[in-house]
Amino acid sequence: MSGKTISELTNEELLDKRKKAKNANIISAVLIGFFVGIAVFSAIKKGLGFFTFFPLIFVFMLMRNQSEAKELDKEIKSRNLHF
């Protein structure tokens, strides 16, 4: 599967990749909640500072990686597959 674009994947590969992306999305959601919690706790206890904004950088990075799952969903819908 390396080097293939999403449109070049077979139906089975596409569904398998979507299943893996769904698991990664759950892990990302937990991490985002954890990092936001750290930022809020830091802001309440110590005010605005480095540890308030540093975890939010990771939140931004995790949210940027969510675009592949959206592309997979579009391709699955265009092929009328069900996951």
C-alpha cells in the first residue's frame, strides 16, 4: 500500500485503512482531551504561561492529521461501500 493514493486502493484496502484510521481518531480524541485538560489546569493554577500554550500546540498538530480520515470517507462514499 505504500506509495498508492487513496483512489488507487482496492475496496478491501480502503476499508482496512479506514478501520485503522478510526482507531487512530479515538486515540487522538483522548490525547486532545488530555492536552486541553493540562492547559486548563495550568491556566487555573498558575495563570497564562508556557505550560498553558505548549499542550495546545500538540492539539493543533493532532487536529491537522484528521484530514486523511475525511478523504477516506469521501472515497468510500463515492464507491458506495459500507464500513
